[in-house]
Amino acid sequence: MKIGIVGGTGNISTAIVRLLLQRGHDVVCFNRGQAGAPPAGARVLHGDRHATAAFEQAMQAEKFDAAIDMLCFNAADAASSRRAFRGVGMFVHCSTVCTYGVQSDWLPVTEDHALRPITSYGRNKAAADAYYLAAHHHENFPVVILKPSTTYGPQQGLVRQVAWDQSWLDRIRKGKPLVVCGDGTALHQHLHVDDAALAFAGVLEHAHCTGQIYNVVNRGHITWADYHRTAMRVLGHSVELVGIPFADLQAMQVPQFDICAEIFAHHTYYSPERLLRAVPSYCPRVTLEDGMRQVIEALDATGRIPNSDDVQWEDRLVNAQRSVRSQ
């Protein structure tokens, strides 16, 4: 198939492009050319999707068999993509589990759960989803909506629970304690980008997936405490996990704490069963330990693990918490 991808150089989309090329597809990426090149073998068209007339004309001229939009973030983007990819046999929209919010009625969350997004990102993605579903209902637009959770790989690195940086890996190497939110028992799921790619490529092979929504996660879950301990095993060092209550972390103004406040402090556990039934080739196989090892090697090779000695906030929090405990 000739497949168009809006994006193609990001955390997930790089893996998608690589897999599609391996499967013999003709892949064309549309992006601004500001995030490096896609895997060798893909053709690239440079442009800005928000220059809608030029974007839509360029995509229509390619006459794609299928398309994947990794850069649709709101209803206006969705409307433009519907026009741009009119006539394709299948269109895959990358949504997010953030559309569900964090107040879950049941776990694991299934695709029929109520949508209660608490962030502008989640609300705007939900609006895009709604636009596409309406286009499918009224015009038979062949959309498939995929909702990844935390998807990690060599480009993005490894998240942690309470902030968004990579210095925590250096802390483990140097034997320094790590801060977790509360007791670190909030549930989460982590999927390697190579496994996420199996979902995006897989739905293209099944016409019955059109009009459907699928969570893109693995079975099972892990606590944040055990996630950090897995990284310790990979790095060969065991360090103390220092639990600090959520309210205290907020008051202490942890840098980039929003990711914890909005997602990682909560139980975020989703069901992949619908996707597993619909796409038999979707079979995640990268273990968290193996995935972490690969990502850490990539971060080391490119010098992207900061020196934790230059990051002061975590030691300050650890010392404050220990002071409280000693009183």
C-alpha cells in the first residue's frame, strides 16, 4: 500500500514508519523537517499542516491507499485531515488515553468508558475523536481511532513518576534516593514504541477496524515503585524510594510536576482486549526491562542523561521529608 503519515519522525511514528517499510509498504511522510529524518526508505514532503490549503492539496495529489495522522490535536486539525485524505481506504488517528481522564468507574478502562478529560490536551483530542466518529457515521469516513498510553522509546527516553527529566537515571547510578508520589503504588502501563507500531500497522490490514476505537496498551500494569525498581535492576544499583504526599509535592513546586498531577499520581490502567481480538498480529513482546535497557543505551550513546549533581530540587525534597520523619 501507499501510506501517508502526518509526522513520521516522532517518538511513536518513527517506529511505525520503520515497521511499514519492513512490511514492503510505500511510505510518504509529511512534516516540517524540524525533527530529523524518518527511517531510510521513506519519502518526505516538507510543509506545515496548519497551512491547510497547501497541506490538503498535497495530500490529495498523492492518492494514498491509507493514512496515519500522528499530529492531529483538535477538531480543526481533524476537519483538515478529513479533507486532505478524502478517498483513502483507511485513516488512522492517533488519539490518547488522556481523553478518559483519571476518575475511572472501573479498571481496566475499556473503550466504552465515559470521557472526562481534565487537561486541554485530552479535551482537544476528545473533540478530534468526536469529529472523526461523526464523519464516519455521516460520510463513512474510514477512521480508526487508536489511544496509546505512556509509550516509550529511544527518542523520548524514560519517564518517571514525579517529573519529566532523565536525571533520575543518573541518581540511580550514583546511589541517590528517588522521590515517588505517595507510596508509589499508583498503577500505570508502559508500552515500547516498537509494540505500539504493531497496532498502527496492524489495523491497516483489517477493514473491520474502521469506525472503531482501540486502547493501545499491553495487558497488565505496574506500580510506579516497581517501575523505578525495574530501572534499578537494569542499571545494577538499588536506591531508596522516598515517598512524599501528593499535596506536599505540589506545595514544594517540583519542576514539571504537571505530568504527575494530571496523570501519574492516579491509577491509569486500560484494557487492550478489544485491540487484541481485532488485530491478532498485535502481540506486544518487548518487556519493560529489555525496553529500558535499550533506551538507556540510546540515551548514553547520545549524552542525554543529565548530571544529577546539577539538579538540586530532588535532594532538597528528600532532606525535607527525612527531617519530617525524624521529628
